[in-house]
Amino acid sequence: MKPVNEFLIQDEQVFSGAVSCRGCGWSLLARHLSSILGPNTVYVLPASCFSIITGPYPLNELKASVVHTLFAAAPATATGVRAALDRQGKKDTTVCIMAGDGGTFDIGLQALSGAAARGENILYVVNDNGAYMNTGIQTSTATPYGAVTTTNPGTGYKKSWPKDLMGIIAAHNLPYAATCSLAFLEDFRAKVKRARDTEGFRLLMVDGPCPPGHKIEPGDAIHVARLAVEARLFPLYEIERQHYKLSYKPDAYLPVEECLKYQGRFRHLFQEGNRQMLEDIQEHVDRHWRKLEALEKLHMEEEVTDKKAGYFI
Amino acid sequence: MTTETILKGTAPGKHRPAARYPRHRQLILKGNYAAAEAARLCRVGFVPAYPITPQTTIVERLAEMVAQGEMDARYVNMDSEHSAFAAALGASLGGERVFTATAGQGLFYAHEVLHAIAHFRLPVVIANVGRPSIPWNIWSDQSDSLAQRDTGWIQFYGESSQEVLDTVIQSYLLAEQLNIPVMVVLDAFYQSHTSENVWVPDIGLVDEFLPRRVPGPMSIDVANPKSFGGLVPPEHYNKMNYTYWRDAVQVAERAEQNAAGFARLFGRGYHNVEAVNIGPHTKLVLVTLSSITSTARGVIQKYPDVGLLKLRLFKPFPKASVQEALKELHKEAVLAPIERNFLGDREGAIFQEMQRALYGNPFRMYDFYAGAGGKDVSPETIEKIIYLARNHPKDVNWVDIA
């Protein structure tokens, strides 16, 4: 057992009693995030699981100010909060949005794009658990291909591919965006620190384990999150002004089914006659990985050119 | 038109009377510029903006004033009215004085956020330039704001650009006293794009009337963390609504007190409602909002037994003020609301509210739909309404239908 002073979290910024499900990623995410951002933070939460987890009135799990706002409006609300703080000279206060994938990929996308394009000084953290979990596992545009949800039930499983949010975000030319996994905590924490210390609009997308939604055992949540990274289903990378950099390259090639088989939402993929779907997912994942590698390579080449030109950021 | 032209003003010369209002300048302003001037005079600190006809020149003018340093505010080009109002919510929660403007579809789009701003008890003030819903129509109509009457916002309707400017100033005081947001409504084009003489007060005079906003317990304070807006259980939600109601029922009286204080400082008085030629001799009372009032004022001069009830405060509906204004009216008298709105019901919004305010009173009331979608309510239209109201009217009448 490690001595106390070697725990990653030295300064706990949440109270006990969060009402998340067992194995939920949100609580772990919030603990680590808040321990790095500290109390000089205003959190802005659209409708999401976390809005509930952090506490119904009059409770507040976070030891910082929290504004619960409308589903579509977190980036816009945060814009107003940021403006007020700036006008009052509180430029060192962090404004941090914590949103789910529904509030980010779907209903909140326009407001997100607006705030990102304006370069608002806001940190946006999206916990991507691949469906509207708070309302009971309905399909979002983050829901993976092949997954079963309550609005894509049974053989009506999702037959379209999820949106490439990070690609959309990269197109906004942000100073910093990154994907994170709760199975890679030191990488996650380093990215939070990097995001905290960057000015402008920053976005972190975290792979969110959701035992009830993914139909996994709570005890397997972090293991499945790790497998998602190892199988390249959820690659870890950073994007700085459209320059991609992979944070983790798995040593061995792990087929996607090694991760998907733990998740009840994909159970039908392993039934007879559905092998092709698994192959389609594998092909999609491999192609996305090759794209990320190519983008990273482009970044390295550009870095050399930019340095020569003297305008590398 | 350049800013210079807009703001040059008309210097008092020998052909003009000496300044009617001390510590004012008389300018020729379109209604939209009067609304923007009011926001500047109130030292608004945050303006989230999104364009929509016929409001656009309000946010354009504000952008200009901020860019030129005439106004110390943060101005943000938002991505929609929904976002503009959500940003207003965030900044107001952060303790800033916030202003924005919208119209028609923009107000409809912001509907969800209107409720949120009201129930967060935030003293946001906006100008709405009334226009109706799609099929596209950009002309004068009050269906947009009247459809938002149940969002919890206070609503004032300005008859003139002067009244719009003065009402915005009074609205910040009222909003910040009661923590209830205010919508000041002006008519599309008839007001928004029509130039009038407007007396613009010196900012120092406005400062005497309107103190700086003091952040309250419902403001973000980083040193004293709080959570706002999280899931509220039924008992608490019910009580929050009770405390809101307790403040909402004070609006009419506070608005009258504030208007009296305004009159003492600025020399111009307003009331929640205005009664013109209403007494025991009056046989017919036209009930109006906004610029239709001015037309009716002129027309009734030819009709000694026709009066006019102008509603300036519409929400919460000033029941007591209406009853007071009509107290000398003979029981045989007839009331005729003129509706520049259509909300899908048999009677228009003004009729509905008037019936509620006058329940148990003997007056007969006939409703007159006129002027939806910007159709001109001319003096002739008003005369037709007077004629119809006196000669076997239907319960509900549509005037000037071709």
C-alpha cells in the first residue's frame, strides 16, 4: 500500500455522498478534475447525469460554485459567467463546463461551436458515455455503431456511426483539446493541468464508463475503459491548433471484440451471422487510427516548417 | 447613417422653447436607438447580441457604442437568441447588469431561457420589438411578447420612443428591487424605425435614479461557493414559487412608486395605465397597447363620449390600476380592446386580461382584432371600431378584413 502522501489526489475538492451509480465515471472524473482546478472555479452544468450526481437542491458535491443550466445552453451560460468574472477582475477564476455527450454532440453542439469559435476562456469537459444515460439510455449521436439503447432496441440497434466530435472541435482551431481515459489517470491529470494552464477555449473528452448503460459489471468499468484505449476504440490524443499528437500507442494489436465482449449493449454482435458487423467496427476503428497517425505525422512535418518560419505556437 | 448624425441632437435655438427638461439633450432618435441609449445610460455591463429584424439596429448601435468607448460593457456576438439569453443568465448570475434585444422568432426561440431567467430571479432587462411568427412577417404585431406573458417576466409596452427610453431606465430599478426580469416592448417600424424627438437625460441624472447593481445572495461569489439551479424537490419548488408570487404581486405598486420617483427627478410622469377622457359621461372606452394608443388619442378628440385606456404595464396585469381608472365609468359603458395579436383563441390577449381584471363589473366588452402582422391601424380603422362598438357589435370582431 502506498503511503498517504503518494495518492494522486492531495487536495480533495468534493464532499462525500455523490449519488452516481456504482462504477460511474463521473464521480472519479469530478474528483480528479476538481482536485486540480481547486475551489477558485465556477462549474457550469447542463442537464446531465452529473447535474444530478453533484446534488439536488440544496446539496452541492463540489467545493466550488456550480451553475446548473439549460440542456442546450452550457457554453452560452458559461460565456456570461466568464464575462461577469472578467469584468470583476477575477480572470484567474476557472470557468469549467461538465457535460455529457447528449449535451455536447447533440442539443448543445451549436452553443459549443459558438463559444469555441469565439475563443471564450472556458474549459469544457465532456464525459462521453455514448448515450443519454440520465434519462435512461437513449441514443445520442455519440452512441457507437451497433450499440443497443432504449431507443435503438433489439434488432433496431444503432446503424449509423457516431459523430467525430474531436474532428469538429479540431476544426475550431482550439489552443488545446484532448481525449482522456479514467484508466489512464496520470495522463488524464496531466491533460487537465495542461488545459487549466491554457488560455482560451479548451476541451477534454473523457471516455465515460456507465455500467447500467453499457451493461457491464461496475467492477469492470475501469478495465473496460482501459481495453477501449488498448483496442483503439477510444484513442488518447491531444490537439493543439489542429496539430494532433497521440498520447498513447498500444504495444500490441488488440481486436475491438476484446473490449466489446464485456458490454451487454453489444451482445448481439457476437451472435451467429453478425460477424460482419464486428469486422465493420474493426475496419472503422483501424481507419480512424490510421487517420490519427497521419495527422500526427503531418503535425511533426508542420512543426519543422513552422519552427523555420518562426511562428510555431 | 453615422453615429454623428444620430447623436448630433437639436440644439435649442431661438425658434425652439428653452430646454424643457434640465440635464437633458433633445435628440432625434429612432425607437431602436432610444432603447440602445437607455442601456448605455443604465451603465449596462454585458450585452449578448444576436440580430433579428426589426430589432437589429439596437444591437448594432450598442456594438458601436462599446467599440467607440461610449459604453463600458462586454459585447458578445452570440450564436442564437437561445444562447444570447443563456449568456444573459450567466452574466446576470455573475452580478452584472445585462441588456439584450430581440423580436418575434428570436423571442420564441429564447422562450425556454425566459423561464430560466425569471425563475433564477435575475434582473435582466430586454427590449423586444414586436413581430409575429412564421409564415415570415417582420411587421408590427404583439403576438410574440404576449405569448410570453406567462414566463414570469414583467412586461411594459411603450407608446413612444421617449417612453421606451424612460421605461428601460425604470425597468432596471424595478427588476433589481424585486429580482424579476423586465421586457420593454416597442412596435416594429412604427416605433423601431421611426424618428421622434427624444429627451435623453444626462447619465449623471440616471445615476441618481438608478444605483449601481449590488450583487445579492443569488449572485455567484467565488469566495462563498453556492450551487444554483440544481434539481429542486417539490416542497422547495413550491415554496420558491410562493416567494416569487409574493414579489410579483408587488410589481404594480412598486412600478407606480418608481414612476413617481422618476417624475420628480426627470420631470416626466408615467402610470401603469393611463385613462384619457374616462368619466361618468364616457360611453365607450378603447383599450390599447403601444403606438395604436397615439392614433386613438387623436381620433377620440372628435368623440367627446369616447375614452381611452392605455395599458403601459401589461404583466403582471395591473388589475387595481385598471379598476381605479374605470371607477367613474357608467355601468352601461362599453369597453373595446384593440388587439394587434392573435394567440389562437377566440378572444385576444388584452380582452382576456381585461375580463379577468373586471370580473364582476357590469361593463360590456367587445373584442376588436385589428392590425395583426403589421396591418396599419389607421385613424379610419379606429373610427370603424368606434362605429362597430356602438352599433350592434359581435362579441369578437375582425376589422378591415378584405
